[in-house]
Amino acid sequence: MTTVRPRSISRSRVTVIDPGDPDRECLDPNQLLDQLLSNLRNLDVPLVVSISDNSTQVQYPLKTFTSKLWPIREGDVIFGLKRIKFREIKAEIKFNIEVESET
């Protein structure tokens, strides 16, 4: 069973001034995921954050995604070598549970 709760957040709420360049912005993952993070006791859980636009997708473990600010340049959020269009950004949180059995 899948539970989907779509949610919209304003641009001003999820962006912050880039600490290295006061003329640029960064995506603040802690603000983007604020509602979820406020209910977690620990970030060491098997959650994966999937960030996408209409053509590109990146995935990070929750702890990695929330550990830094992600720069926004020319309308794109920079995730390493991939760029996600800020205007089309979507975040999805998934978890994987693997059951191991002894044979």
C-alpha cells in the first residue's frame, strides 16, 4: 500500500542565501523536508530522498541530502554533475526494507 501526500512549498521558504556568495541562493533541504524531519528522532533511518524535475532524477540517503545546502545556479539546483530545474523540482521520500533469511 502506498500513501501519497502531495504538498507545495513556497520558493522563499526553501531557499537561503549562499554562504559563499551573497548574490546567489541555495536549496535548504531541511526546510524542504521540515514536516518530515520534525517527526524523526534520528536521521540514521533507511530513507532515500529522490529529487527530480520532468527529465532528470537524483537520489541520496536522507542523512546525505540534509547534510548540506545545494547551490542554485541559472534556475537549476546543482547535485554533483546533475542539474534539476528549480521550477519543476519534486521531492519523494522512499524506504527499502530487505528481509534476510537463513537457508
